Amino acid sequence: MTKVWSAVSPDLFQLKEWEGEGVLYLADSGDTHLLNQVGVQVLMILKDKPFELSELVEQLNQSIYPNSERITDNMISGVLTELYYLGVLTKVKS
């Protein structure tokens, strides 16, 4: 089975973005977290549609680095894990 990543209900968090960074507010705990550009983009992409890791990496490469440095699966795995432990992502089997 393939692991697919998805954002939890948007009612559980708020994301405010500016100049490539963002602040993530978790409604259930009241905690806030600063996200870098990659973290913001991951969450924004997964709010709209679930993706497998390789599909997500391709989406990120198209949106963040279309003409330069490439994002790899290994780079994004850590971001996904952190967002998962914050409670804003979930893993779905497909």
C-alpha cells in the first residue's frame, strides 16, 4: 500500500502566510508555530488534495523551484513528519 498525505480539516488550524513564511495556529491547543516556505507550501498543497510523497515533491518543485534547485523526497519527509506530529496532517493508505 502507498502512503498518501492529507491535511486535516481546515477547522482545526489557521495558516497565515507572508513573504514565503507563515504562522500556523492550532485551534485545539492554542499553539502557534512558525513555518518556512516549504512547510507553508506543503500545507497549502495538501489542504486542497491528498498526495503521495513523489507527487507532492513534483508539485513543490513546480511551485517553489521551477527553474533552479530541486526538492527531493528526503527533504520533504522531515517536513511531513513534523506537520504530522503537530496534528495538521494525516496519513491515508491507498
